[in-house]
Amino acid sequence: MRLSSFMQKMHKRNPKLGKVASLATATGVLAGNSLIVALPVWLMGATKVVTGAAIADDTMIKVTNYWINSNNALIDNILPEKDWRISLPDDVNMQGKYLLMSNHQSWVDTSIVQYISENRLPLTRFFTKFELIYIPVIGQAFYFLDFPMMRRHSKEAIAKNPALQGKDIEEAKRACALLKDKPFTLLNYLEGTRFTQDKHDKQQSPYKHLLKPRAGGLSLAINALGKEMDGILDMTIVYPDGVPTYSDLWKGNIKRLGVDVRHVEIPDALFDAVKNGGYENDEAIKAQMFAWIEEMWHQKDQRISAMLAEFDNRPDV
């Protein structure tokens, strides 16, 4: 509380100095916390791989949650007053199993997901490239924490070795299956990349605020985890003052933020068909899945407009 009060006063009296102090504090604490948790995560992860001990996995997740919660405490204590409007369903919990789909604008998005999830949702994981495993500490942490890691094979590689055809899908399913016996939030940015106006224009996207969505990742997750899931969540993030950089977060430049998380219902027949592999093997099922996602995306596009309008029509708190 003392730190929060001190930082608030600094931001009000000398905003430039406040930004420097916030960024310096965040950089130091993030680096320190990362060093502190790196060793136990690596040791527990290696123990899990060698022995399969559940206690190693549980300990590693607790350490990771400590790291995330420490970062969240920074947001609450060193940033200036902010108007962050966050809405989550009341019936989600940390022991649940959820697929989370979201729009994607900034590297900040993942930090926001971690912030809103504290004591509400299980540890968030997301699809990532297998090549990241070679990045010291971070790559191995993703692997130990059962982030689904995708091996992509080029058309040239498949042409030389036809046996590689479909191997990336098989590997992704195997990776998703590792989550079956534990709580999870599996995040999928359906646009496949961060939104920019240039990408929007090149795509000729039919949406005002969004790029065209992709159905493959969500369908794969449903196929791998269908029986294990408690629900599909849709998260909408808006930055009324413009898309921030990661340093903007820690300087306190994100004064206004809107996050809306809600349940979405996929028709039972379509869910069962995708769960049973229909998306990969039946063009009619694939078309139905695209149609369902496109309808969700049109609703999300309208929701973004409404959320932005609320900020324009209501004074900051």
C-alpha cells in the first residue's frame, strides 16, 4: 500500500518521472522474479519429464503462478490511476478446463490475460512454435508447462518426405492431450497474428476491428480435448487510446482498457462432429465450423464498437 501511494503521488506530481520510475521498477522486479523462478521451474520440469511425478508438475505450476501474480501486483501498485473495465463470467473457476479465443492486437494482450485470470482461471497456455524450445529457460519452461508446441513442415519438406504430411497435426494433438488431466485455459488468437491496419487492408477483411479468423487451431483443440472441456470462452480486448507496446504497459500509458469475457455456445452437433475429426475429413463440417466462427467474429466486431463507444460516452473513473 505504501508503494502504491508513493507511486500514485509521483505519477500525479511529475508524470514523466513517474513513467521512468514505473518502467525501471517493473524491469527490475520482472528480471529478478524471472531469475528466482527459473531454477525451480527447470528443476521441477526436468523431474517431471524423468519421473512423471505429479507433485513436480503441481509445484512447477504453483511457482509459475507466483511469478504471474507478482507481475500482476506490479500492475496494481506502480501504475497511475487507470480506467480498466473488466467483465468475466461468475461461474468460471481455477479448477476448470477452458478454451479461450480472443482478438489480438499487442504483445500486451497476454499480460492482460494473466492479469484478469488471477484467482479466476487456470494457468493460461497457448500454441507456440516448437523452435522456441531452444531458447534458454523460456523455451524449456513452455515445454515443461505443457504448452502445445507446433512443428511446422514446409511444402518443400513434405515433398521430399511425404511421411511428414499431417505430422504437425498429430504432434499438436499429442501436446493438447497432455492437458487432459489438469485444469487449463488454452488461449487461441484466431486471427493468427496481431491486428494492424495494413494487414486488415491487404486481407480486405469484412470486419471493422478484426482480421479474418482461422478455424484450424480451435478445431484441433476441440478434437483433442472435447470431452475434457468445461466450456469455450470468448475474450474481447479494446485499447481506446491506441494499441500499446509492451513498455507502454509498464510506463502506465494504458490508462483505459476494456476486457469482456463470456461463454459462447457451439451447436452440439457441430461440436461432436469436430470432436470426432470431422473438421479435417469432411468439407461440409469444415464449412459449418467456418460459418460458426465468422458469426462469432461479426458479433465480436460489433461488441468492440460498443465497448469503444462506452469509453467515449462515459467519463473516466
